[in-house]
Amino acid sequence: MTRTFVLSMLVLFAAAVPASADLTLKQTMSGKGMGFSGKGTGTTYIKGHKMRSEMQMGDRVQTTIFDLDAQKMYMFDSKKKEAQVWDMAQFSAQVAKSVDAGSMKVSLEPNGQTKAIAGHTATGYDLEISMPAGMGGNKEMMMLVTMSGPAWIVKNAPGTKDYLGFYKAAAEKGWIFGDPRAAKASPGQARATTEMYRLLAETGGIAFENDLQIKMGPAEGGGANPLGGLMARMGNTSMQMTVQSAEVTPLGDELFAPPPDYKLKPQK
């Protein structure tokens, strides 16, 4: 729950948008918590089982590429000519060891509300997920992560079938979205976010807007964990994402790999 976590969640929200075989989307994102706040604009490109997410904050563009079939994630920004490469099969397995998925509680219920977003009618749902997880991967330092808030689902958007196919494939592979560095420190948030995408996909539509509150506190039976009370006192983290536009256009394969002159840096 640091600046890295807030930034990674904004990048993550930039990826949580409608998908089609060749689709370009524009979004706005904002987030605050733990003494940091940020706003940005994002562009997401989808082609089959590959996704490229770009988030601009000031003069910096953060790019993340998700390749489900190759089980690789690439992260780089416009200020450096190098890209971090993550083996997501191995990393997802590491995160799974730090969470108590059997104790996870999930709820996604329609709230009877509708509103117009980006020219579509969206249906409101109330989301809540609670997930016990070891702080920094240490199960002796258990925390309870709670993610809750409204999600607005569009069920007739272009590319819905491809969106559902992408996230179904991601769920089957146990994919973790967002910055792996933040996921290592806070595996509960990472796993809860993956569960959120699975639940939203099960509605048969696409989230055009999210407004989430993320809380951390001591987990029942978590042992002596002074961080639990400290995190609870420091307040919530909030994240918002709204889709602004969607355009179906052909996309080249080169978008879904780091530039050829970038140095690749494998991560663990």
C-alpha cells in the first residue's frame, strides 16, 4: 500500500476494459491512499490473448504488456530503454502460497441502478471481496484485505465475447494483474483483484466504471501483527476507472512486445 501499489492499481484499471480482437480504448483513472494520490489517462489495446496497457501521468508513460499464452508480462516506461520481464506462471504460484483462498468471501449483487457511460447503458452492481493474506508473503503476519464498491456493467458493448474469453483464459492460468512488486508486498490485494475480474466477467458484460475502496486490517487468528492495526488506522485506498471511448481498429503485432532496441531484464 505504497506509491508503487497505487500506481500499479491505476495501470491495472487501465487494463480492466472491454476487449475485442483489435480494439483501442481510452480511459481515465484516479487513486489515492497512504499519502499518495494520482490521476491519469490510459489507452488499452487488445488483440486475442494479448493486451497492452498505457497510462500517462505527466510526461511519463507507463506501459504493461500481458501475453497470456506465453505467460509473460512486460513493463517499461517512456524514460528508459529497458523492459522488465516477468514469468507469470511462476509468479502466480508464489502469490498463491501467501493467501488463504479457502477463507475468501465474495459478493457481487445488482443494485437496481442504471446510468449512461460512454454512450452505453450500464447496470450497477455492488461488489465486496474479503481475502486473508500474509503481509509480504509471511503467513505469520496475516492481514484481512477488503475490496468493495460499485461496478457499472455494460452488457451490449462491442467486443464483449472477446473480453470474456480473455479473462476466462487469464483465470484458468491463475494470472495476477498489476505490478508484481506490489503484489509481492500485498498479495491479498493482487488475489482479490483477480477475483474481482472473474466475478465481473461472470455478469456476461464489461465493467465500464469502477469505484473501489480497499481496506487492510488484522485478520482473525492472524497472530501478533502490529501492522494490521497500523494499516487500519492509516485509512483506505480508493481507485476509480471510467471508460471514455472505444474504437475497433486493426492493430499490429509490434504493439504487443517491447521495442526491439530495449534491453530485457528478467525479474523474480
